[in-house]
Amino acid sequence: MTVVAESGRSPWQEFYLGARDTLPLIVGAIPFGLIFGTLAQSSGFSFGGAIALSAMVFAGSSQFIALGLLSAGTPILVIVLTTFVVNLRHLLYAVGLVPYVKQLPQGWKAALGFWLTDETFMVVIRRYRQIDETPYKHWYHLGSALSMYGNWQLCTLLGLTVGQHIPNAAAWGLDFAMVVTFIGMVLPYLINRPMVLTCVVAGGTALLAQGLPHQLGLMVAAIAGIGAGMAAESRWPHPGPQS
């Protein structure tokens, strides 16, 4: 069932709602950012280098992988290629967003593309699919993206400062909050057989392919899940949205 959203909102109202609706996912990301900041300096990063990495890369999984590879003395080219593969999933998100942002100016596209994260995608795709007349849904997108970005920078800073005084913070298991967050992001979409099959196939493939080098298992799992979902859609088509 498609939700019919209220129309007539101003850009700043949309911005506020985007930030507000992203808040539960921000809470799940806080421990992840704190741990990154805590580990960064112990892995050889300077204070400024760690801040710059979060500001310019803004991709938690890639940043953690980069920390491990740098600590192991891995060549820079290998680090760049590895993080590139890990972030290829963002291309899948971008494909899903193209129909809704293709009319925007290039500046908007570049900004929203840079700030695209798993959490923001899951929040904003639901807003884009809602039926209303407002031309400001991209402001909702911006509110979600900037709230996630600001949270990540703040948590990195706190990890670099306060986190340094917490003994063995990485062993506390706080990063499990991110796993719970992703589970919460996926569950609302399990409303039909194609979606359930997609998740089962992607999850199973991820487990089987976790040993592949450079995190390639993530892309293999994503492709397998998409293929299973498309096959299921053709086998069990469901009605399109009703206005």
C-alpha cells in the first residue's frame, strides 16, 4: 500500500522531516563512528588525517578496511581498489534513485551522490515513492544526508578525543549496533515473496562468499540477490502502487 504524503511543504519542512526520519539510524551509527575515531590514531593516522578521511570518504566500512590495510603496510593502490569494490553497492543505490533525481541540477546530483549512504537510501527511497505533488523531495533527501554526515564527523571527533581515554573500546562489541540497524532497515521491505527471496539469497550468498578477497563477496551477494528478486518478480508479479 502506497502512503499518500502531505503536499504543500516548504523546502525546509522537507529538510527537517528528512533529518528527523533518519534519527533512529543515526543512533545505530554512533558506536560505529566512535570506534573508528578510537582506532584511527592507534592505527597510525594523525588526528587531522582521521578527520579528513571521515570528511572526504564518508563510508564506514571502507574506512575500517583502509585502517586495517594501512596497519598491515598494504600498498596504496590495493587499498584504493579494495575500498572501491566495497563501495560498488552504492551504484545499485544510485540506479534506484536516478528516476527521482535526474531532473535536478548537476550541483544537487553531485552533492546527493557524495552524501549517499545505506541509511540515507533506505529513508529517502520511501519518501520519493510516496504520492504527492511537492517538488521538494530532494530537500528531504538533503536533510537525511546531512544529518548522517554531521553525525559521522562528530562521532569521529569524539572517538579521537574522548575515545582515547576508554580502555579497549573496540572490544566492547558496540559495532553490533550497526548490524541491528541494518536488520531494522531491511525488515519493513519484506512484504512479498520476491523481497523475501532476495534477502534470503543475498544473505546466504554473503555467508558462502565471505572468504573472497577484497570483500568481493558483498558484490557477489548483491548480484545474486538482485537476480533472484527479478526472477521472483516475473514468477510472482505483485500489483503496482495504487494512488
